[in-house]
Amino acid sequence: MISRKFFQTVVSASLVLCSLPAFAQTSNGNATPVTDYSLPELLITNNGESIRTQEDWENLRRPELLSLFAGQMYGRLPLIPVEAIYQVRELTPNGGETDIIRKQVEITLSRNGETRKSLLLMYLPAQAEKAVPVFLAPNFKGNQTITTDSAVIYSQYSDQERGIAQSRWPVQTLINAGYGLVTFHYFDFYPDDPNRATESILPLFTDTDYDKNPDDNGQALSAWAWGMSQIMDYLQNDDQVNADQVILMGHSRLGKAALWAGAQDVRFAMVISNNSGCGGAALSKRVYGETVQQINNTFPHWFCQNFAQYNNREQEMPFDQHQLLALIAPRPLYVASATEDQWADPEGEFLAAREASKAYSVYGLEAIGNIEMPAVNEPVQKWTGYHIRSGKHDVTDYDWDNWIIFANKWFK
Ligand code: GTR
């Protein structure tokens, strides 16, 4: 639990940002006012010191914020190394017929007498003369669902049909742009069900009985983020991948996990959040769309137990999601929203990204800055990027095209 003194310090350091009320549509169609709220300061430490330099940000404020998110929201996992074995299960080099290399790598992770496996599906440009930048993006339904390619090995926890999710995965577009794609089924690290914790990676470290665990123990979001870092370990060992140019992309709940992974693990060179909403890029204190109570009740296995203390108490939270986005600084960050995804609060996602610009300014970098919310389908791309596209909660070619343009700014 946070101490009262700490809480008061943070509250007194708050900045009143919004005293509207603006009116908003929630997913059930009710117009609800966005309540008055104030955001905890980004660049003032718990002791009230102002952060002006890169060193102070990295040595003082960044660790405080990381610890707050770990202790109060996403939970902690022990930073104990596990034994990792990498095995190439299938490799199709360019046989003259295609410009794509397909590679499927199994990662076996062991500790504490427990073993878990994750299967990576990789597509890489065959013409590349050197190691390539890659998008690392978990999939929802199994590797075989992202393409109709019949050589793709089924992910262990999925029997869903080949190709059913292919509209979200423009493999050829990525290859043409010179990028590789690395994907895996997120169930590999925690099958997304509160009753399946024993099948997750948690038993490698800890008891899965919630009652026996400290309230800051990580659950599914932590496990997914941890998995992303394990994959990063593998990518650092793969000569065909430029491990200094790994772009982590996650959609929706996987956008939440990608942000948490990117915040903790600075090896990810760029992070993209797509429609990540509550617990992702959206400000919780706006209480617009999905609320803290709704997310904790529907998904009791996502966050740590401590997070439930903020159910219906968003204004008492000593942190908010602009601070999570700031933890990506100085690395490029892109936040994407969709007009029909009001459940994820597009404006709250934008405002968090805008506030996070302050952390980039500490590095002298021009992030999206203090602008108004951009018009629909008019991306803003500075050191950080943002767009709101027309349409629903989804991953579309429009999103990928803009992420490629953004990635090209840094990696080409
Ligand atoms: C919803 C959830 C959101 C988002 C979404 C998804 O049911 O309320 O927070 O994570 O699922 O992951 O598709």
C-alpha cells in the first residue's frame, strides 16, 4: 500500500487539466460527462523535486513511476533469469519463388521444475543484405490465423482456422517496406482466462493461488509483457534480425501489454499502442468508456490485486497513463485510436500521449506537443505519433501504413 504521506505529496503536485464537463458516448450509448480531473505530475518527484535533466529523469523520476505501475497496477514478476532453449522448427529460405523467408522458432523456458513453450512465426525480407528491423506483435488467435500459408505450425493453444485474422496482418506490405514480422500467440504466456493461471508462465516463479500471493504479484498483463522480453532475448541471438530496431506493436489488451513491456524493457526501440484503451494509453481519470472497475471485474486476472482498490476511485489514483507512455521516452512511441472505438476513449488516448510529450522535452526532443486533437485520418508524426482513423476497434492497413511511415523516419 502507498503511504498517506506519499499520496498527499502526489495530490498536491497535481495539475488541474480539465474542468469541462464535456459529454461523451460510452459503449452502451449513454452520454456521460467526463468528470473534472487532475493529472499527477510527470516531471515532479514524490519529494517535490522538479525534473529538468535527462539524468534526473532516468535516475529519479523514471524509477519512481516504474515502481508505482508495478506495485499498484500491472504487478511485479521476479527478475530471475530462466533457462531458455531456442530451436528452429522450420525454415524456408528464399527458394527463388518468393521474396520472403519464413522461420518458425520454438522457445522453451524452464525454471522451478516447470517448462513452457512459445512458438514464433517470422517472415523476413529475403533480399535484405543485412539484419532487418522487425515488428514484434503478438496475435490473438494463433499463428496459423494470421495467414493462409499452409506451412505455418498451429499454435499450441489454438485450433482456430488458418487465415481468419489475415486482414490484420499485411505481411507482404511489411516485407516490401523492408521490415520483418515476428508474431506469437499470446496464450503461450498466459491463456487469457482467470481459471488458467496454472498453464501460464507464473508457476515458473510463484504460486498461482491469488490468496497466497502478495497483492502486487503480476498476473496476465505482466506475463504477456514478460513473454515479449523473452522473445527480445531470442531476437538478440538471431543474425537476421537487427535487435536494435525491434518495434513492439500491440492491439487492444495486447497494446496494454506492449506498453508495459516497452516501459520496462528499453531494448524495444519503438512501441506502438493500437486501440489499447483503459489500462493502456487512455487516461483512467477521465472515466470515459471502460472504467477501472469494469476492467477489473471483467478481467480479474489481468492486473495485480492492488489495482482493484481504485475501482470507482479513479480520482484517487496517484498515477495515470500519461506517465506510462512517458516511460517509453526517449524512444519513438505511436498511439493509434479509432473513431468507433469509444470504449477505449480515443480522446483520453490522445491526451495521455500529449502529456507524455513533457518527458521527451527533457531530452530536447519534439514530441506531438501541446496540440489540439488531430482530425480523423490526419496523423501527427513527430518524435511521438498519433492518429485517429475512421472505423472500428481493429487493426487495419491504414494503421500499418502509418506505422511504416513512422518507423521509416527512424530506421531507414
Ligand atoms: C475488451 C476490453 C478492453 C480491450 C478489448 C480487447 O473486452 O474491455 O479493455 O482490451 O477487450 O483486448 O480486445
